[in-house]
Amino acid sequence: MSVKRIQPGFVLILLLVFVFSMSFYKMSGGTVRGTVTPPEAGLRAFLFSGKDTVAGNIVNGAFQFSNIAAGSYKLLVEAAPPYRNGTKEGIVVTEGAFTDAGQLELQK
């Protein structure tokens, strides 16, 4: 039984085709990011819009959502006790853009 080796040139060509094709790939939706203070108070962040809900973890007081459909959203941050949950309305997401939700300060 004979095993044929793949030529390094062939692998390079495949890699170049892949990289070239990815340069035309357009990411759909936008990105939302923000922070929570105090950093240890935030557990999870949620974006609500109509029937859509997106959830994500808060790490070191920061959150980020990617590939979010364009539109207006409400942000809810789930807080660790003794802090209370926080909300922010009017988070506007634009196709292909970054939206800064700013800093949400959680209260006790």
C-alpha cells in the first residue's frame, strides 16, 4: 500500500485561497461593549429588543456582544448581592459598527 504525501506548495496555495476569500467576508451585525462598576458586582449582561434576547458574562467589569442585529436595545446587568440589577435603555446598534454602552454603575 502506497501513501502519498501532500506537497507543501499545495498546502500554501490552499491557505492563500482561504485567507483571500476571508478578506471578502463581511461580519453581519454590530458590536456592543461596556463596563460595570464596581467590577465585581456584575454577573451577566443581557440585551433585549422585541423578541430577541442576547446574554453574556461580565469579566473584570466588562462585557461585549458581537454580531448583534441593527436596532435599538435595552441593556440589563444582573448584579451580585448586595448590589441591585441595573438597566440602560436606548442602546442603538448599527450594522458593522461598535456601540459603546458606556459605564453602568450598580447601586446597593
